Amino acid sequence: MGRMLIEAVIGSPDLELAAALERAGSPSLGQDAGAFLGHDTGVLISDDLDALARADCLIDFTRPEGTLLHLQACVKHGVKCVIGTTGFNDEGKQAIQAAGQKIAVVFAPNMSVGVNATLKLLDMAARLLNSGYDVEVFEAHHRNKVDAPSGTALAMGETVASAWGKKLDDVADWARHGETGARETGRIGFSVVRGGDIVGDHTVYFCGTGERIEITHRSSSRATYAQGSLRAARYLARKEFGLFDMQDVLAT
């Protein structure tokens, strides 16, 4: 994802690469950030978070613990932040909310414009199909993804639950095994696949009597996440502080 972001920034005439961060001990440290493209950017990959002082906005796709450290550095240097990391617990989400009181932050489980359009469609479908339909959220990702269900799958479940006037945690079935009994009405089930190099597939099923409605989004390249992230960064250029999501970005 980092390479996708670097390539997207280099290819954008209105944006400039100011810094590139990697974890301590990475073999990439000290290399030019554009070396994998055969491009000399003059920006060396670093693990020094103070490198953010040269930037206006950080785009972060890492892990929750790394993102929260980066977010502290963003607050320190007054740098805006686009967060595409998933898997945060409640404490992590609260830390992001607190940062939004000092700097401008876009936090979204998926930066794809198509996925966020899909969430709009799900809200509409859930309001229309609010009785007589069982809902299942299916998602599939590459074998190295470490959190499940994906942040996007959770956002889809939350969208449906919200349209029903409920909280997802109150109606979610995260797993099934053994003698589960008949399905309860009004529950939202989740299924997860991890394997190979799947970029990201998501389908929400509305299963009724004699029919089934499927709303699906499939990603074939991470480039869509990069382009959405750049759109979020451009949006933040007009903001001083606050916590926003991709629906806010797409509304402008």
C-alpha cells in the first residue's frame, strides 16, 4: 500500500512527496522512496517520525499501534492525517477522536470511492428491506491480513444496523459452529475468508422468501485505495481540525 501511495503522489501534479516512513529495522530504510519505480524523489525512507515536520498531511495504512504513534507525531507537528488502518479497539478510536480536536483527520475503514458508494446503497437497501430478510456480510482478503472481519465488512454491518435503528454489537453473529439452532430474526451474520492474494471482496446478502439481493464490491487493485486517500488529503487541505470520514470527503 505504501508503494501504491508513493506512485499515486508522484503521478499527481498538485501533490508532492515530503516524507516516507517505515518501521525500525526495515531493509528499505535509507533508500530513495521512489527507487522501486526507478524514480529519484530525493526523499529517503526513514523511521524518524520528526520527518513529518516537512509534511502537510500523513496518509497512514499500517497497524493500530503504529498509527496511534504516528498520530501523536502529527499532533506534535500540526500535520493533518488520513487514516486507512483498520482493527482499532475502542481506546484507539477514542484517541483518534481526541486528535481530531487538534488536527484535521479523515478516518475511514476503506478509502475506495466505490466502497463508500456501496455503503450508500446498503443504507437504502436496509431501509427498504427492514423486515422479512436475513442479512449476511461476506468478506475475503489476502492471507496476510491480520484483523477479521475487515474494517469494511464492519462498516457494512454498521450501516445496515444503523438503518434498522440498532447497534451492530447488539445484532451481530460473528461466528457459527456446532448446533447453532435456527437463525434468529433481525441478526446480521459475518463470514470471513483469508487466502492467497485477494485484494478485497465484500458482499452483503439480503435473503428473503423466494429471492435474494446481493450488493457486492470487489477490489482488483489497491490503486483505488490510494486514489481515494489522495482525495481525502485534498479535502483536509481546507480543514484546520476535526474528525471526518469518506462520506464527508465525497460530499464535496
